[in-house]
Amino acid sequence: MSAEPFSNEGKKRIDSEPAPLVFAVLVCGNEVVTGIARDELSQLIPLTSAASSTIKVAAHQGRQLRISGPKGQLPLISRGSFPARILA
């Protein structure tokens, strides 16, 4: 499992960019890399909150990725979905 922190400044920058252009690339140790769009990120953390927020990525051996934050959890994501998830 890996935790990815987002600072207040980072969240402001993400929130101010045009939606189609914003993605967060998440790395879970040396296990896997994936990307999520800003709308998915906003389902996990409050982008307008001044406090920093953390997203957790769980990549158990041979299983899909589980990504969660203080606001909720995304549907499971395939391990092999990067970079197609953000280039589509």
C-alpha cells in the first residue's frame, strides 16, 4: 500500500486547471503505476479544502488496484490500465 499526499497548494493548482487536461499519476511502491482524472480525484479528496489530503493506493499481488481517500473509494482499477487510462 502507498499513500500519496496532496498539499493545499497542489490541490489549488489541480482545481484551477481546465478539467480535460488534469490527471494525477499514482505510484504504489515498485508495484504499479496508474493515473486518475481530476473528476475521479475530486471523488477522493476535497480539492477546495485548505488542509492537505492523502490518497491510498493498495496493489495486492495479482489483484486490481484499490484507490481511496477521505471522501470515498473509486471502483477497482486494472493493474495494466496505465497509460491508456489517461491517454484515451
